[in-house]
Amino acid sequence: MPHAIVLKCTDDSASPVLNLWQEASRFETSPSMRALNYPPHLTFAVYQDIAASSLVAAAQKAFANVPPLSIEFSGIDHFPNEMLVLWARPSDDRVLRQIHQAIHDDIDPALCHEHSRPDRWQPHCTIAMKIPAGAAQQALIWAKATPAKFTLTFDVVDCISFPPIEIIREVKLLP
């Protein structure tokens, strides 16, 4: 079962992403993000096989003195996988990349899923993750035309296993 370190938004600032989830779900067979039963989030690292204690220790160290993060987003982008993935793009990802590197300073990046490794990772907040090829062109037209300028406050770090998402450890970021 995969494990991950994620930063989630648990306050009212999440509403713009929740609205985008709703709008983008029309391109999917069924709403992928609502099905997670999990708030808007940024995934820092995914591991197929790692001890939960190592995951928790790395997350606690990387986020030790990090207050809640207000991240501004400036548009919608995509990953052209088998199923199209739409995601919100951070305007400035420097702090996110520093935290990401701190995690990989503690856990060998070779243990991480290839898309979460330092040389491949793209900070993003997923909007829809299961858009079939037949709806991809319409979804991309919608994404380009949809203003996605908003700020989310990410205030909790989770160490999770999935699917389904189970929280191993939750740490609230303190101001």
C-alpha cells in the first residue's frame, strides 16, 4: 500500500478548489476528487514501501518550523497521462521546493515514486485526475478559459496510506 506526505487545506480558503473540482468533474465519468473524501492538498512524496516511522520522522523534521502556508495559485495546467489530470499551478513554489528537498534529504529519493523525486516533482493541487481521452480536448479548452487565481492556506501535514486514504499521523502547522 503506498504512503505519502501531504500538506492539506482545512479552512474556508479551500472553496475555490472545491468549486473547480465540481466544474471539472463534468469531464469525468465520476468525480475523482470528491471520491477521495479528502480536502485540497499538495503531495510532496509518495513511497511504495517505507516504514511509517520513517515517513513521520521525515515529515516532522521538514515541517518543524513551518507555519501555515498561504499559497497563491495562478492558473490550471495538466499532466497528459492515460487519463488527463488537471491541476492548479502555484504562482511561486520556492518554499514548497525547499520543504520537498528537506524530505528528500531525510529519505533517499530513489525510494520515492519517480514523479515525486526532486528532478521530476511539480508542485500542484489536483483539480481532476480521471478525465478520459474522449473528454480531454474539451477539458483543456475549459482549463485555458477558466480563471484560477486564488490563495489557499495549507495548515495541516498528513502522513497517509492509500487507497483509500488513511491518516497515519496528522500535524497541525502552528503560526
